[in-house]
Amino acid sequence: MKTKVLMVCLGNICRSPLAEGILRSKVDSDKVLVDSAGTAGYHIGNPPDKRSIAVAQKYGLDISHQRCRKFSRLDFLEFDLIYVMDRSNFSDVAQLASNAQEAQKVKLLLSEVDLDLQEVPDPYYGSDDGFENVYQMVDQACEAIAKKLN
């Protein structure tokens, strides 16, 4: 049976699509399913931000086919691990858990690596450099996650 991993950020257009694409590239697709979602429904059905698509392409990943969706309580039933990008996402997702078992599935993505930061900053309102920085942070975390899952 596949391990199912969900990456979650606010809008599902910047950070979580990158995390989905990066982790997917590092795991055995026969063993691990990766998806992403947002805590807000601002961009449902839209592709990721063009800057996320561009930074992913720089590293050989195509995330342009992904489409934004909103996190749902049903995701607790579908996914084994739910990685969130920041504390606000953590709070938004964890409060939807109906029991302790579901709540334990929710983790901060950067808790998987030893970085000074605990949260992946939202690059949406910043420059292209912010997307590069996010890519590097997320890549490190996904490398650690992939080692556990593969």
C-alpha cells in the first residue's frame, strides 16, 4: 500500500506545489503518492504561480500541470502525512482534525531538517529570490522525507 503525503500552504500556488513536485521527484511513485492543497480557496483550479513554475523548471521539474485545490477534512482520511509550510497553516489544518490520530498526521515541513527557520516563508508578495530561497528550503526537507519513505 502506498504512503500518501499531502503538502499544504495558504493558497496552493507557491510553496505546496513546489513541495509536491520536489518530493514526487525524490520518491518511488510505486510506494509514495504526493499531492498538495491550500488552506484557503483563493485559487481553486488555477495552475501554480508562474514564479514557482519557473524555479521548478530551473531544476528540471515540471509543476505546470498541477491545479490548486482547497484542503478538506476528508484529506485526513486520504493522507498518511500532512506537511504544512508555516504555523498558520498548521493551526488551520489541525483545527479541522476530528481526533488526536488525525492531528498527529500534521507536521511542519521544516521540522524534518535542522535549519534556523521553522517556517517556509510565503514568497507570493516578494521577489523572484524568495522563490529560489523557498525552493532550497523545501528541497532539503523533501530530501529528508524521501530518505524515510523510500
